[in-house]
Amino acid sequence: MSIYENLDDEELAKRIADSDVNAFRALYFRYYPSLYHFVRLRTHCPDVSEDLLQDVFTRLWETRKKLNPCRSTRAYLFRIAHNKIIDAYRKKAVRKTDVIMNIEPGNPESGDNPELTLQVQQAVQKLPDKLAVVFMLSRYEGLKYAEIAQACGISVKAVEKRLSKALHILRRELL
């Protein structure tokens, strides 16, 4: 176990800003799984998700000198990922009609019911992007409202409203 694994995000951000490759590697391994899950839920394509995540971490490294250790590094990474997803849709690199749903039975968001997993994922896909992103960051990634607000560049109140609206639509869709 390296000493970097025990460092908090603030210390890792300071070291990354000083071009410490080992700190960057530790942050990469810390957040890759949750970022991958977030991106995969939006793109439904493993290859596109991996490509986008490489872009996310490349962007982090390229802007490392501007990294603010006092701000949430996790929220910053999710914001970059969110922007990369939007860019991909704009470039038509990801088309919803071309996507094959890769449902994995036993996902934590639905227990052991693959049918429910499919229903929830389909319902989330019908949400407007702004609502879907807030919902996924909250429910799938476990981010706090303040972190979601920072990641999306909106107020905490806007996060509350979007999440409330998303839940209302999902309840209506799933009942």
C-alpha cells in the first residue's frame, strides 16, 4: 500500500498541482470506478465510457496547475465527466438509438431484480438531461447536494428542485 492511498483529496490535489504523478495515479484509482459507473449510465457503451474517462483524467492533468485543493476534487471530476458526456452527444459520438442496453443483474440500485433494473434505467433515460444528471449523481454516486451543485455549476436550491422533479417523474413513470 502506498502512502498516497492514505492521503485525502485535498493533499492529493496539492501534490497533483505540483505535477506528482503518483498522487495523480492514486486519485485516478480512487475515482475511476464511480466515474465509470456515472458515465456508463449516460452512454450505455463501455468503449465510449472508457474513452470519455480517459479524456476526463487527461483534462485533469492538463489543468493541474489550476487545481484548487480547497474545493471538492470529486465534484470537479464529475463536472468534467458531465461536460465530456455533453460534448460527446453534441458530436453525435453517442446516439441513444444506437445504444445497446447492457444491464447487469444485481446492480446495487435495483437489488437482484433485472426487470426492475431495466425499468429504472429506461425511466431515467426518459428524464431530461439536467434532471437525469442530478438524479444519478445523487442516487448512484452518493454525492451531496453541495457537491452536485458544484459539479453541475448550479445552486444547491436548483439541485433540490431538479432532484424533486426527477423523483416525481420517475414515480409517475414506474407506477
